[in-house]
Amino acid sequence: DMYRRSALSQYSTIDIETKASSQDPHQLIQMLFDKACVLMRQAVEQLKRGETEPFRDATNHTMQIVLGLRGVLDMERGGEVAHTLYDSYTSISASLFKARNELDVDAVEKLYIALTELKDGWASVGKS
């Protein structure tokens, strides 16, 4: 699966520095993942009910979060893993943009799964 790219192992081998001025950057990123996943779940339900405007708002907000997560990767020290994650975030964002425009609920559901796997990978790093 092109989104996953062994996300679990990637997160365990990288020390992602965030540019956010937060006391706990790891927790901040976890909160962003949580929010993105909630928004994606809402987007799926909204589209199934034919609520296209709320669907577009939710998917727009999710794209902003994903691009924000991409923006805090440490490309200088993160090595190959950071570049792979960068590509994953770029791919998810581009696919979400397409799914949003085409009102494609199946694509949004697949992207929700991809984001959830990345979120779980990130959560597992915090416990190690």
C-alpha cells in the first residue's frame, strides 16, 4: 500500500523535530492526527448523507492538517524516512483533493485508513 510504506517502522526510526513552540511536540502531532482522523470520519458520513458543503469543509481542513504535518518533518536530519513520510503526506493530500472534487466516498474511506495507520505509527513511537 503506497500510503503505508511501513509507517510503523518509519516512525520508530526517526526523531521528528517539530517547529511548533509546544512543550510536547509529540503530543501536538498526536492531536493533529486525531483531529484529521475525526474530520475524515465526519467527511465520509457527511458525503453519505449528501451534505457536500460540510464534506468539503472537513476535507479541506484535513488537507491543511496533513500539509502541516508534512511541514514539521526535519528533512535535514530525518534522512530517508523523513523523505518517505514527506511523499506519503503529499500523496494523501493530493488524493484527498481529488476525492473531494469528485465526491468519492470510497477514496475518502481509503485515505482515512491510511491516516489512521500513520496516526497509530506515531502513537507507538511515543510509548517506546
